[in-house]
Amino acid sequence: MTQNAPLAVGLDIGTTKIVAVVGRLDEHGKIDVLGIGKSKSLGVQRGVVANITLTIESIQAAVKMAEEASGLKITEVMVGIAGQHIRSMQHSDYIMRDDAEAIIDVTDLEALKKNVNNLVMMPGEQILHALPQEYRVDGDSNIINPRGMYGSRLEANFHIVVGQIASIKNIARCVEQSELKVGDITLEPLASADSVLGEDEKDAGVVLVDIGGGTTDIAIFKDGIIRHTAVIPFGGKVITEDIKEGCEIIEKQAELLKVKFGSAWPGENKDNEIVSIPGLRGRAPKEISLKTLSKIINARVKEIIESVVSEISNYQQNDPRKKLIAGIVVTGGGSQLKHMGQLVEYLTGMPTRIGYPNEHLASGYQKELASPVYATSIGLLSMALAETTEPMAYDPNEIVLPESEATPEEAAPEVVLEEGAPEQEGSTKAKPRKDPIWKGFVSGIKQWLEDDDIE
């Protein structure tokens, strides 16, 4: 690895967290992560910027942390985009070449793609990606790469990803107001796919399901080509909301319960498995049945999976040639729920695995980076490195940054699980309980987690 190896930065602007990752390729073509920064996302809702000022502050905090870790001044980033405003469509277009005796080259392919990018969209929409699938040359079809061929008519099918102009501009503005240059904006499921899917899976046919905090992103590949994309407008955060309302607890406690004791499969918990969490400001501890908790989680996860199945059906349309042999790969923070893979496989009937972004990382990487939580971040960095040609000198003395101030974390409520423990006054330990605990809803109580473990 050379001192002047090209460097790049991926910036994942999520609903619950913002992550900046700085890295470069080593001599084996693996990603060497030099620094990572993570901050709580305070201004984004379901993948869409809802508060410009708070989003800028969160971006700046994540970037500063990545700069301190890497010793580099970050100036340009590859940004991911998702959100319920994203939609996709199929389109076929063509060009007539002036000289059929000249071979088809990259200029012809760019001219064809320019035609597609000039399509008139619905008011307020903009094309994010025009992804070629198969080409046709003078009637010959199923051509993957027509360069070097002869022909007068060049035609192709495109998968087009469209987003709302206002949402795209808001993300770009937040990045630019953070004193950063937007190198490119890419669809987040494409980035996640780059980090967790193998080429053999893409060729056999696979569905990527990235369960984030605010959205669930879907990308379907077949024959090594992107065939379908979709964004479902809910993810892990809505599961936390369901727990908060169903168990009458605050959001921080709901998130903690989901992460530590949550399961997507309700059958494994016994009726007498109870957790007890401290009450608010001296109130009596609240007891939560783990069976009830898993039922709440299962109901919402099933809804997400049903939406995924619907998107798969929209793609396949009963065509046996579109069979997805490699099944489903689930990634993102939501994939870390216990028994998530088993539930997805049970409901879809398709082989399922959890996707980890460790395949492209250089040896000696931090174990934290291999988490599905960072699938999009690592994918954005990988895509940025693939487009980076200008070397950036690695000079730790280029900037002088103050030491980061340690922010004391608010003590999390103790949650202990015990079976058959005797009841004690003021106890925070778990004990069996026969009384029902589902009693209604609490309104007007909102607190954010100090340290999110799930996107």
C-alpha cells in the first residue's frame, strides 16, 4: 500500500445515525478503513431531511470524529440517499449511429444513457440512476456489453431510479453547509448490495433487504444485473415505537428492550419470562412479558416482510426465468433482531442469510465494522473508492484537531431476566407474573437514545 493511495469517504445519512467512513484500498484491493465517525441523527425522518440545522450538526459531529480518527481533513464525500420518495421504473431507449462501420465504444453508450437522463419525469422528480440492463444491436438481443461490436441501431433496457428534487437538494445542502463537497449521491440499497452481496449471488438471483431505522430498502439482482429497487417507508424505528406504545414505556427503554431481549419469533418465550425496568422518577418498576414483547415485534416484522414479498412478486410476475436461486440477504441494523433470518425464511419460503460487510475489508479491521449496521457505510466507501483516481496525501499533520470531549452517558436502566424469582419490593429483577400487562397507550413522552445500537 502506497503512501499516496487514493482515499475516499462514505457518508451514510440515516434516520437514527449518521456515519462517516474514511478509507483506501490496500495492495490486495481490500478496504483499509482509516477512521470512522458516528453521531445520532436528529434531523432525519424515514430517510428524508426534516430539520436542516440538526442534520448539519449531526453530519459535522460524525465527520469531525472521522477526521480525528484518521488524521485527515475530509473535503469530499459519497452520500447515500433513500426515503419513501424514491421510486423505480423500467425504460427502453435507443440511438441511431452515424457510422455503422465504426465499432461501438464508450461514446455511444454515454449518448444512449444521456437520452435516458433527458426523460421528462413527473413534476418535482429527478433521475438518480439510469442503470443499463441488456443491450440490443440491430435486433440482436441479450448483449451485456456491446463495446467493440458493429451496428447502426444501439438499444438498451434501463432500470431508472427516481427521487424528489426537494429531498435530493436538502441532502446536498446539508452536506455543503457542513463545508463538504458532494462527490456523488447514490441509492443506499445499491451501496449495501456492494458491501454484502457476492457476484455469484447476483448472478444466481438474490434479494437484498436492508432494514434501517426509518426505511427498509430492497434491491433485486439477476444475471449479475440490478433488476428492481424499492424503498418501504418503515424500518426498525417503527418497531421501537410499537414497543413504546404497547408496553407503556419511554422510547429509550423500548429500544433497550428491543436490542437486548427482542425476538422476531414469539414462540420461544415462556409465559413466565418477565423483565422489570425502573419506573420514572421514583415510580414502581414496570414489568414486561417477553412473550408480549416478541409478539409486538413479530407483528411489525411480518408487515415489513409482507411488503418485501409484494416487491418480489412485482418483479417476478410468475416468470420462471426470473427465479431468485440465492434467496434473500437481510442486512442493516434491523437484521440483528434475534431469529430475524429464520422468520424471513419461514414467511417467504426462500433461503435467507444475514449480510455482513466484512468480505471487502482488509485484515485487521475493527470488529465493529463487520456489523450489518455499517453495510451502507462500507458500501458507500467502496463505491467512492471505485470512482476515485486522484491520490490524496495522507498527512497526519495536515490538521490539528482538539481532543474529543467525552460525553458522560446517561446510565441505562438495569434490565435483568430471571425465571421464578420471588417478588421483592422495589426489585429490578425479573419474576414470574400471571397478570396481563397490556393496558393501553402513553402519549406525549419522547426521549432519544444516547447511543443507538440499531439503525
